[in-house]
Amino acid sequence: MTTDVLIGETEYFPGLGPVSFEGPGSDNPLAFAWYDAEMIVGGRALRDHLRFSIAYWHSLVGGGQDPFGASTRPMAWNEASDPMRAARDRLDAAFELITKLGVPFYCFHDRDLAPEGGSVDESADRLAEMVELARGKQDASGVRLLWGTANLFSHPRYMNGAATNPDFQVLAYAAAQVKAALDATVALGGENYVFWGGREGYFSLLNTDMERELDHLAGFLRRARDYGRSIGFEGAYLIEPKPMEPTKHQYDFDVATVIAFLRQHDLTDDFKLNIENNHATLAGHTFAHEVEIAGSAGLLGSLDVNQGDPQNGWDTDEFLHDLRDTVEMCLALMRHGGLGSGGMNFDAKIRRSSTDPEDIFIAHIHSMDTIARAFIVASRILEESDFLELRRERYASYDSGAGARYQAGELDLADLARLAGELGEPPLKSGQQERYEQLLSRYLTR
Ligand code: XLS
Ligand code: NI
Ligand code: NI
């Protein structure tokens, strides 16, 4: 898979890109130092392991506005007064950015691609019109759609939720939007479809019938799945957990909560997880922890790569650049077999005060480099060090004898109690945490 640079009528990032790989010694902020797309790791090119993706909403739509002030970032592609004209300009800018960065995938919400119309039908028509154009851009460049989704949180009608809204009329409206977004995803060959429950949650239990809302949510997901399958969508449906924001308590709290919900409603054949680092940390977990839980359940779908600020308790969506944390995440990811049809989507935004055109390039380049480097470090730890062996040894007592019988489901509680008496007081065995930490540190700099 190769991507050709696509520039529309206007070049929106003149003098920037295409970005090339210069190697670890490079001081050029606009070149890759670690992400060599062609580099073979474990028999596959890095490009195919990492499956990077641009997030349309942060990189082409969001202009740095916050609750205290308006946009700061100049985005010429969003300035046309006709919103469909702006959508076409934005598509040009999107494919220029994606192809100049050499990123193989992108992701969007319906409303990023096309503005909402005055009715359900007009909105669907506008989306279909933009999908046609996006199809042409994909064909011309080789860029693919990692996932599509519907924005069920920005419009005021969704202030009390979408699929969990107490008002059925809102739920029906959300269904119309998801139907059109699934049509768009299928038309563009999208490999996954994401549900992030933007406002599926509550601010107060006093006015919330949680049991009913969760039941409605499951019913909504079932209908969406069935419709998608009926129009030929073969990819994975992904739920993206987040514990809070915008509501006080989001129902898709974390990976474990979502897995329990999927199992309760018998949805695990079709649904997996899209895990975002900043959402993991908001839930009091790490990225690695969430990947580990999903991987252990065989439900690892895709990743939204970003990071939060340890001193802030909200979703700051910074570009992922913490190497050590990323190595830990990659170790979990690789032990569970990698991404499959998922990818690594940059659900991240440059800071409000980052207003130079090159800032968006540098942000992506730095993050791609960090992840590539972490992935290479993790693969070397797995292949060259005694990491796996140390972990295996730690559990060796379950590999034979009574331990193996226990693991195989044999021995009842009374058997175990009898064995305890026979075996006597267990000697203390070190968990050797510092040794593992040291090992990781050494590989970081090799
Ligand atoms: C918001 C979410 C959102 C989803 C897509 O916090 O991360 O961006 O990824 O709706
Ligand atoms: Ni996300
Ligand atoms: Ni997020």
C-alpha cells in the first residue's frame, strides 16, 4: 500500500511535506527519525503493524476553541460561507495533510465530512455527496478509511443522550444518523465502525432510569449491527470507553465495563473495543492496562492514540509522546497479537496556542516517531531479552504437578486445603518489579 500526495485546487500546506524518513540522527523537525514505514519488524512493515490514521475532527475541524475563547488556528479550508463548499475544501485539505504525512488511514464523524442539513434526508444527501468525493480521493491516493462514526453529541437535541435519551423521538433521530453513517462507511470500504457514547450517561441518578437507558442502548446497538450487516458491512463494530465527560458518568466507563455490557447483551461476536489512552487515564487506568484487559478477552479492536496531562482531570487529547508508557502499551498489544483490522488513530489536537501551519505536521511526526520507536523497543524486548522467560518462570508452579491440575479445572477446595497442609508454608518469592523496570529502561536507549 503506497500513498500518493494529493493536492486540490488550493495547496493548504505549501512548503510542508511530503515527510520523509531521515533516521534517528536527524535534527529536522519535519522528517521522521524513527518511523520508517518500510522497516520490517517481525516479518511485516511498520506501516502494516501500526496502521496510523488521521482524525478528521481534530486535525481539520477543531480550531483550538475552549470554554474561555474562540478558535485560534487559521484553517482556510473552513472559511467558505457555503457549508458544502467548506466541506469540499476541507476534504482537499484533509487528503493533502494525510498524503503529505504518508498516513495510510483516516477516520471521521459524519458531521466532519458533511454539514448537517435542515432535515434527516437533507443531512443524508449531503453526506452521500461528500462520500462520493471522498471515494475519489481514496482511489486516487490509496488512503483507506479505518472507521466511520456518527456525531451524536454536538447538536442540542442530544443534550440528554442519543440511544439512551429518555425521549424516543431523539433515539429515532440518532438511528437515522447512524444509518446514514453506516451507509457512508460501507461506501468508503471502512474497516470498522465506532460508537463513542458522546452523551450516553447521566448527570444525576435522581432523574435517570439507568436500567431502562442501558436496555435501550443495547437495543440500539443490535439494530445498528443488523442494519450494517444487511448492507454488507463485514468489519468490526467498536465501542470506545470513556468514564466521564461530557456527562458526569458515561455508561461505557472503561474496557471492563464495556465487556460486561457486551457479554450481558450477547454482542461479543460483532463488537470489540476502541481504546483511547486519555480515556484510560481518566478512568484511573493506564493505556497498557486497558489493552491488556481487551486483549485477554479477545476483544481488542483499535486504538485512539493520545495522552492526557497527569495534572489535569479531563480529556486534553495531547499527541502521544510518552515513550516509556507507549512501550508498556506495545508490549501488551504485541503479546495479544497486534491490531488486526484496527489501527492507531491520532485522536489528538495541537494546543490552542499552536498556530503555525507546521505545528500539525510536527505533532503527527513526533507521535508517529514515538510509537514506531516504542514498537521497535517492545519487539526487541520480546525477542531478545529474557522478559517473557522471567514472566513464565514466575508462574512455573502452574506448569506441572498439582498447579497444572488446578489450572486444568481439577482439585476442589477441600483438595487444595489438603495440599496446603502437605506442602507447608510457601517460601517468599520476589516479584522482581525493579528488574523488569530496569530491563525496559535499558532497551529504551539501545
Ligand atoms: C471523545 C472521543 C471521540 C471519539 C469519536 O472523547 O475520543 O473523539 O473518538 O467520537
Ligand atoms: Ni477517541
Ligand atoms: Ni477522547
